[in-house]
Amino acid sequence: MKITMKKRFQIGVCLLGLVFLAACDSTQPTQPPQATASGPVPTEFQTGETTFNANCSACHGKQAAGTDHGPPLVHKVYEPNHHGDQAFQRAAANGVNAHHWQFGNMPKIDAVKPDDVDQIVKYVRWLQRQAGIQ
């Protein structure tokens, strides 16, 4: 079967398109968007911010932007339709095996209780919205 130049061109364009789509796959972790929260944290999220700073920021960074010890939570990977609020509860209560990042497993965090995690999640979701995630 002879392949015409037109067919070769079409195949090449299709392959190039597939390579481009694979390179743009948003399910793969990439550098986090920079936190764009400007000004003071609204009152309804300040308890979550304080609790986050005391228990989470050592690994997850200031404004949940990540560190070399833990991933950013202000990242598309942690948007609500991929990691719902209950995923945060389970991670704090039980720890979590590494599956998106190469930071190692997260230990359970005994110091935070479910109500604390609820406040942390509200704060993180607010940060995500400030960065255009959700």
C-alpha cells in the first residue's frame, strides 16, 4: 500500500498533536501557581490560617505554596473535584502514601482534630480560589 505525501502529512500532524496534548496533560504535577492572596485573610478563614501555619506550613509552605519537604496545596492536583475535603480529613487522621509527588509519605497529624481540618480546608480552598483554582 502506497502512502501519499498528503497522508504522511496528516499522520505527522496527528502525531504532533498527540505529543502536544501529552505535554499539556494537567493531571501531572507541575510547578504550583503562585499564591495570589493579597491583603489580609478574611476573618472567616483566619482560624484555618492560624491552624495551618501551626501544623501544616512546615511542609506545605507559607500560603500552602509547598516546600522541599511537601507539596503545594495551592495546585490543581488538590482542587475539590480531585481531592475533596474528606481527602484532607483522611490525610490528617491516617496519613497518606505518596502518589502525586516525590516527597515521601505524609504521616498522620495527631495534633489536628476534624474541626481543625475543616478550618484548614476552608483556608486552603480560599487560597486556591485566589490563585484561580476550582
